[in-house]
Amino acid sequence: EFTNDEAILSYGVNDEYTGVAYRIPLESLEGRPLAPHILTKNAAFSVNFGQEDVPWAQVQTNFTFLRNIPLEEATPGPRRPEKRSDCEVLL
């Protein structure tokens, strides 16, 4: 959710709204987009960013799945390096 001065991130698990997790002042983003990231280790899970035809749970009022954002309003992610030698591995 976006207000005039902050981005509000909240989550739901197994059809249960878990509440607000983060409030980020928009000025701290300095015009950069937010992108969903999930970091796990030794865990299996599924997510639905809107790629499924039917939501897995009740969706909050005014919620927009990522796939429903018009392309002209979307920001592409970073491009991959052109050469393999430019890649960096983090362990």
C-alpha cells in the first residue's frame, strides 16, 4: 500500500492476514522502485504474485497483483551482465 508519504508492506500466510511488517518513508527510496524478494535456505514454499488465475486467499480491498500493473507504470529490473566474466558469485 502506498500513501502520500510512505510505502506500507504487509503479508498474509495461509489465508490469514498477518499485519503490517514495514513502513518505509517514500523519501528514503529516492525514486527507486520496490521489488518483491524472498530469501530462504532449505525451505520449500509457493507464492502467488498474480500469475495464478484465482487468488489463493481473500484479497484486501484495492489490492493490485503485480501482473495487473500496466507496463507503462512498471520499472524493469537490472539487466544481467553481457559477459560471463562480468558475473559475481556471492557465497
